[in-house]
Amino acid sequence: MNPIPTLRALLTGAFTLLLLAWCPQLYAYDLTVAKDGTGNYTTVQAAIDAAPTGRTAPFTIFIKNGRYREVVNVPATKPFIQLVGENVGSTVITYNNSAGTIVNGVALGTQNSASVTINAADFSAMNLTFENSFGEAASNGQAVAILVNNDRAAFRNCRFLGNQDTMYLKGNGTPRQYFLNCYIEGNTDFIFGSAIALFENCNVYAKNKATASTSYIAVPNTPTGQAFGLVFKNCNVTGHSVAGGTRYDLGRPWQANPKAAFLNCNLSTPLILDEGWSPTSSAGTATIRDSYFVEYQNTHFNGRPINVSSRVLSGQGLTPVQPSSQLTAAEAATYTKANILGTWDPCTLIDCATPFVKTVIVNNFKGVKGTSTTNSTFTWNTSWPISGDILSIFRATATPPAALGAFAVVGTQTEPSDTIFNYSFADAIPASGSLYKYFVRGSNAVRQISSDTVTISSAPAIVTVGTIGNFTQQLGSGSPSQSVAVSGTDLAGNVTVTASANYQVSLTSGGTYTSSVTLTPTSGALASTPVYVRLNATTAGTYPGTLTLTSTNASTVVLSLNGTAIVAPTVTSNILQFWPLRVNAADSVQARNSRLTASLPTLKRLYLSNGTTAPAIPSYSNQYGQAFGASANGDGTWTAVGGTLNRMYYEQFTMTVAAGATNVRVDSLLFNTAFNNTSSNTKMAVVYSLNGFTSPADSTEITGVTGPGGAQALTASGNFNRSFPLLNQTNGPTALYRVALNGPSTANPSGGVLVNAGQTLTVRLYYACGSTGTPRYAMLKNFRIKGDVVAAPLVSNVLEHWPLRVNNTDSTQIRSSRVVPTTPTLKRLYLSNGATTPAFPAYSNQYGQAFGPSANGDGTWTTVGGTLNRAYYEQFTLTMAAGSTARVDSLLFNSAFYNTSSNTKMGVVYSLNGFTSPADSTEIAAGTGPNGALTFTASGNFNNSFPLLNQTSGPVALYRLALRNGGVTIPGGQTLTVRLYYACGSTGTPRYAMLKNVRFKGLASAVLATTSQALNAQVQVFPNPASTSFWVQLPAASSKTAVSASLINTLGQTVRTQLLSAAPGQGINAEVNVRGLAAGVYTLRLNVNGTPVTRKVVVE
């Protein structure tokens, strides 16, 4: 039992508390956090990251007043962290994630929605507010303000603000947590979990819920055999005063054997239902029969006893059965702090003796605008009512564009007692064109905190609803769009929405994106309208930006944007080295490129599964791959690392190019990875080096990642800038990640990393996990390094070139000797007449070929307009000579319009049968132009059109268009036909389209298919690896009859056979189906006119 403090001790303690509250600089804090930069750090997480590990006494972090919008995590390695706020009402840690928040294509879930997560033991906090500001949602609205996932956590004079699932209390073993003089609010299950949690002298406030008439406060899932669950002693259980609003049960069953008790509490009626406890569970596995829900001498706020005759009786399935919903005096006497919390005394972490000094804090201040005949109404509640305190309502007026006037008191209310929480006020609406701003504050004592500000407006106002998260864009197309709903009232003009550089907006998600859009109100009102935003940068990088909304005399609204443009990893390059990690750590001899040497990965401070903690998860297995953790005993715990990446813990892979071998360009890494049975701050980072991470410093983080849900958002963790989260997959790591190394740049247009002969590429995979449970194995398998055996050519050869400066013949000097000369033809397009604009002849050095769709050659486009039409085009052909073959990969040309950019656009289509039957018409799907990667949009019956510029001095804009699948193979005698379609929305004259320097590019060679080696050089297999099928291409001269193809597994068994054939004189272009085959390495065996050809094919 604690000794009774003397009067002198109490006075000394009170004076000390006042000193701490009003002179915090007198206390020797270990670190200070301040948003204005006057402390050691500007964020709470940065201070926690800087705190030492393994403490045995409190490490105190003082947090100055401010709203700290961040997700905070205290890792398990840092016990005895103590957070002390400058003032409980003004020091707020807040964020707005929910269970339904999507990150990297996956919903966060309840636990990961927490604004603050405490994974360390012996944590304490005082004078702080923990908030999740997500709001209310019909589904996936769980939004945790604080997750206490540890033993021995103590809080005093703290507020916990949220709606559904405000406070999540849990931990391994028998976690104990203590709350003294705290305020907790919510509207659904807002105090829940498996911990032993004692609440003393706390105020519990149940908010009105828009979507339900009944809700719940305490939701325990107490483990079987645990003596106590959630215990409330001497607390005020109150809530909203909305007539006909949500009513509450004290609690409901959830899982296991739920226990909850309310002793000597004041209960607000009729807010609390007569039944007291929900007889059914709306979610979970426990029932009222499995539960132990009790009360003792609870009263109304006026002191009268509660009528408990209608209380639901729990525990009828327990042994022995629960006799009553009310405890006896003897039973209640066992609910002491010592019995509930055992040997742990929370008062060793927080001050429990000093009398509590209340702070008047106004919560949930809301206003509803009235009408011309009714007043606006305002409601609020206080966290800790103080009898006699005067609540003052302040108002200020503005008539835009004039500035806001001074605030003045327009009403007061005196708090009648310490137990009245709810208040209201009414005021006339502002005059047309004006607005009022309101806030509420207590008496002019120093410990009074002003409420949030509420605006009631009859002035022009723009309102946005919705949150825009981070964008992730793969170069070559815009990022997935996000939307914000825009509305307005009392508007005096249009609303203009403008995106900053590299961002674009649209009024439809799949429509045309521009730098700005305009919204037009009706009679001053703008109905809620979605505005879609995307990132569309042309180079890789991080792009902060803004979305600005303006309207006449309305306050400008500026929303922050942030995004990352990344280079998508290639999916069609070759596997260079492959570690299955299913039996051991060795790489696959069959898949390893002959130019590479064998190597084994190494674990650094990570340890393989011991095979006994979880017998189903050995160190290596076909289902789970390689399983490992950060504990030397192999039990799969991660407490040594926690949820923040650490450069001391990694797995290292190396790829070495043999001496004298051809250089290798590595562009990407592919692997399956996940964690087993946890997603608590599970993440990874990937770093590579060409000198083994030695001096001079060479440590490069990856460029981009795709995984489940598409491009992954890259965030900082520890001293890594580009970490990404990992999933919880209890059946093994099926999540596939494709990691891009160095992205394309001016110095390295092909991207990737060039590894020279004799050189080694070293890759390190770093893992982190915030869970303290056992086992929590990380799992990894199918680690692949991909790229090209030789450096990718930056410029392939020009096969045929039409200058279009004098006439339409090709250049005999440039044309490949294996290409037959051809001349382009215009279809319903006509050359310049040279008279409408004498400076524009049909052909010239400056303008190239000039043409339009008018037969008189005056360059008008009214017959086509601004929409592409398949009847108007120029056709180019490339024909291979007999005995030759070519791989054509791209088309280059200069093109533009003269004196207009009105809907000027182009589409490019190619065919290998001259656009005859059977249908063979393929659109270009990728390319670059003067502003980088082309953005394709639909036009007419084309899916991939792109805009052309207005260039009055001639077409200097260069376009490079890539053929699909890395190019097409053209055997001898076959023709590739390309059609260029143009459109222009201008009706002016002249508006000539201009074209010059048309070039087909690729590689041409003679057909020498007489040996297996020569045939191997001509066979094309792609994509490889393959997931559902791959294609085999051979030139026509290589095969006079059908080719027999077989797929053979590593056991020598033939698992697929197929005859590959083509029309006479045409090359083979055949698809081989691999659906249903197990992942692994297969041998493709071809019989070409009696000559064997083999290739390795990897099936994913």
C-alpha cells in the first residue's frame, strides 16, 4: 500500500507540477521537439529515432505545442521512452489513416491505421493528445489513434480522439496498461483489445454516429485465463446530447473470453442503454455466454443509483457461471491497482500523487448554418468541465476580399458543474457576401485552450472533400489518378482548378488531362464535382506540387501534391542468374548465364529458421522459400531490428562476370518475398554496389519497384530513402516484386548497370518488422537478376531512310543492301501547290514534305478535322531482299504542323501483310518526342494518338516510335507496311503538315541457317521469363517445313510438344502455351529442318 502523502508533500508536488507545466525549460529533458525548429528535432518520430535502445530508466522527450501530423512508431528496442507535451490541449500527434486506406494497392487494416504505435515496454506519456482525424465511414472506418502493443505503459492527463477504434490495447503475454485523468472519445468500439487496462478518474465520451442508432464503448478480447480485461474505476461515462441520437452499450463480446468492469462510475442516461451490455456480438467469435461483464455501484451524474434490473447477464457459459451483472462488495474489493496490475507500479513512470489540475478544452466544436428565418446552431463539449468556468463564444466578420476583422465575444455560458459536458449556442447568419468565424474559449485563465475555428459563410466559398495521397508514376504514361470533390456556395464567378508543373487535371478519370479546368456554378452554387489529378512527369524523380482552386472574392484553396516518377522494371530481358531458395542457397546451374560465375548469398545478422519454433516453416522449403529472422536462435523474432530498417541486417547476393567474358547490363531484380503472420511495419529496402560497398563510397538505392497493386510508393526508413512495405502472407511468399536498378538518363540512355568482365555486382536486401511476436519469419524465394548479356545498343542501324527534302525517293547511300527500295504513297493527302504559300513547296530542305487533305494543295484540313480518320494517311514500306532477314525495332521522323496546334495529332499503325485479310493492324504503343515519353489518347478509332507541335520554321520535333515486343522480324521477300495518319482541327489556310527524315531502324543480316549456331542466333524467344505463354520467331528462310517444338523439365520429361508453322515465304511467329506448368527452368528444343536448336525458358 502506498503511504498517505503529507500536506507539505502535496503542496510541494503541486508546485512542482506547475513549474513543469509553465516553465518546462527548468526540467532537464533529454530531447526537445518543436515545429518551429527551436528544439533538437521538428518531428516526434525523428526524436524517437534518435533515442537510445535498451534503456532501464525513462528517456524523456519534451514536445512543444503544435499539431504534429505524422505516423509515429516506438520500436520494441527502445523501452522507457517518455513523451511529455507542453500542454494537453495544444500538443497533438495526429494522422488520418483508416483500415481502408490503400497503400501500394493493399488496404492498411485496423492495426496499421494507427497514428501512434507503441511497441516498446515501459512507455509513458503525459500532457499529450493522440488523434486519428479520419472521420466516420460506412465501411473500413476503423481508424486507430493509439496502438499500445506492449507491457507496462502509463498515461496521465492525455486525450485520445477518434471515432471507430480510437484506442487499441494489446501486447504479448499479459500486457498491462494504466490511464489516469485521461479523456477518451469515439463512436464505435473505441476502447478495445486484449490487454489488462486500468482507467482511473477518466472521462469517456461517446459521440453521436450518423450511421447507427446503437453502438459500443468497450470491446475486450481477453485471453482465456487472464484475470482482468478492461477496468474502469471512478470514471465519467458520458457523451453527446443529440435528441434521438446514438445510444450505447457499455461493451460487447469480441473474441476469446472478454472481460470488462465499470466500478463507481457516473453513467449518462439515457445515453447508456438499460441493457448495459450487448447480448450479441456484431463481429468476432465470442458470445455473451463467454464474457464476464460486471458493474459495481455505478450512479447517475446526480448521485442516484442506476436501475440495473434490465441488465444483460453475461458469463452463463463460464465455470462457474456468473451469478450477477453486479459485483458484491467483497468482489469489488479485489479490483485494486495492485491486484489488477500485479507487481508493476505505473506510478514509477508517471506522477500519480500530485493533484490533477484540469484544463478547459473545447472538443467537437461544430456549426450548422441557418437560413434567412432560422439561426445558425453550434454545439461542443469540454474534456474536463470546471464548475463556474465561463465559456466565451468569439466571432469575427469578413466581407471578401476584405480581411477578417477582430474577434469579439458574442455570447457566454457558465459551466454549472464538473459533470456537465455539452453546450450549445445560436446566432443569426451573416449578411450576403460576408462570413463569420467562431471559436470558443474558457475563462481568461492561463490554462484555457481555444477550440478549433468554425466558419459560417454567406461569402463566396470553395470547399474540397477528400484526401490526395502520394502519386507513383511509371514513366511513359501518367500515374493513376486521384480525385477530390469540389463544391462552392455564394460564388460570384467560375472556379478554376490549376495544377502545378508535372501534374495534370481532368473532369473525367479517363478523359483529357490539362494543366487547369474550369467549373461553372449555377446561381452561385457549385454542386460537388470530382476533379481528377495525376502526375505526368517526363523524367524520374520526386515531384512536390500544388493544386490551386480560385474564384472571385473566394479564399484560395491550395492542396499539396507529392509524387514520384519511376522507371518501370523491364519484364522481357533475360534471366542472368537465379536462386530458387527452395532447397538450399545455391543458384540454378541451368538458368545461370555462361558468362557468370556461381555464387552463394550470405546472411548478415539474419538467421535461418530453426525448423522447430514453427515446424511447418523450415529454413528452406518449396512453399515458403528461405525463412529467416533477426534472432540467432532461429525463432523468427525481429526485436533486434524493429520496424525501422537498419543497415546492419541484410542478405547479400553477388553476380560476377567471368574474366574475358562479354560485359553484362543488369536492369532489374525479381523476387517473391513477404512476412509470415504479421504486417506490423514490415518493409524492405534494396541497395547495390559495383565495388562491394568499399571505398570510394558506392552504395546506390533502387530506382523503382512494382509489386502487388502496381508501382510501390517509396518512403524513408532509418537512413534509407526508398523503402517499400511487405505483405503478410501466411501460405508463403506469392507477392512478386520487380525492382528497377539505375533508370535511364542522358549519360545512360538505356538505363541499368553495366558490369564489366571480372567485375561483381553486389545487392543487399534489408528487412524490418515491428512485431514482437514469435515466429515472424521473413520469406524469400525465386531471386532473379535480369538484363542483357551484352550492353544494349543505344542506336540500332538505319535500314532505310527517306529525307523528303527534294522528292519522295529513299537514300541509296543509307539504305541497307538487304532492303529493296520503295517509295511512299499519299492516300487522300495532297502535296503543297507551292502557290498558296510560295515559301512552302511540295519538298524543301527546311520544311521537308508539306501536305494537307485538300486536293488543290492549299493545306486546309476541313475534310479531316481534329479527329483521326483511317482514310487519310501516308504509307511507307520496308521490303527485305531474298536470302536476308531483319529485326525492325523502331521508326524515327521529324514532323509538325505549320501555323497551328489546334487538335493537331497523329497515329501510327503497322502491318506485316499490307493490311489485308486476315486482319493485321498494330498500333504503336510507346515512343518519345520533344518532351520525353509520349502520352497516348484515343482519337476516332485509334487508341494511341499523340499530339504534334506548331513549328513555323520547319519540323525540328523528333519522334522515336518503338514497335511492340521489342520489334518485328521480317524474312526475305516480306514487307513491313507503316501508315502515318494526321488530323488538324484548324479551318485556316494554309495549315500544312510537315514530315522529313523518315527512318526504319533495326538490324539486318544474311540468312545462314545451316548450322545449329547460326539458327540459335536467328531464333527469337520472348517474353522470357513467361507466365502464361511465350512466342517463338524464325525467319522464313530458316524453315522450309513445320518446326517441332518440345518443352523439357529438369527431370528430362517432355511436358509440352507443338508444331510451329507459317504460310509459304513467311517467317514463323508462334505462341507456346505454358499455362499449368510449375514455375521453374525448362529446355525449349526445336527441330529446324533436321538441325537441333535449344533455349532455356523460365516459367514464373
